[in-house]
Amino acid sequence: MHAMHALQLWTQSFRKPWDPSGEWELECDFYVGDLVKKDVDNLAKQAMDALSDVAYGDDKQVVRLICTKRLDRKRPRAIVTLRRVHGYLEERAAEAGLGLGSP
């Protein structure tokens, strides 16, 4: 399903507009016809760029990225799951003993 179509369905189903703000987690499962030709990081970048200005404002809002690449010569495809995460960067900083908030 195309990303714009998915967002239109969201708006129709929940009767409220999509909010692209905040931090996002992107999980990508790439099923490719050839394991050698495609680097998983390049596939992830293509997915992130495709969702910029559609699902979120900019791909720098993606704070967590989980990707796998698998072989499927008969049915190459990408399955992308987008999740909003709240306070992810602040939580990681706190775990590391760093403060990102105001003093």
C-alpha cells in the first residue's frame, strides 16, 4: 500500500488528521531477489526518504531503526512498520547518565 493512501485511510477511519510530529521508530523487513546487490542500509535509506514529508516531516525524526534483509526471489517486497515513540532520546540519555533536558 502506498504511504499516502495509508494516511488517507487513517484520516477516514479515525476522523482526525495524521500528526507527523515527534519521534519515530521504523521497522523494515526487505525481501529481495538477490542478497548481493542491495545493501540493507541503502534499502533503509530509501524507505526513510519515501516516508519523509508523508508520514513524518523529516527522516531525522526517526530515532530507532530496525532492519532485516531476506531472500525471496519469487516475491520481492518491503514491509515497513512505523511507530511513534515518546521520549526515546531522553530515556536513552538518562540510561547513559547524560542530561538532555534544561537545567
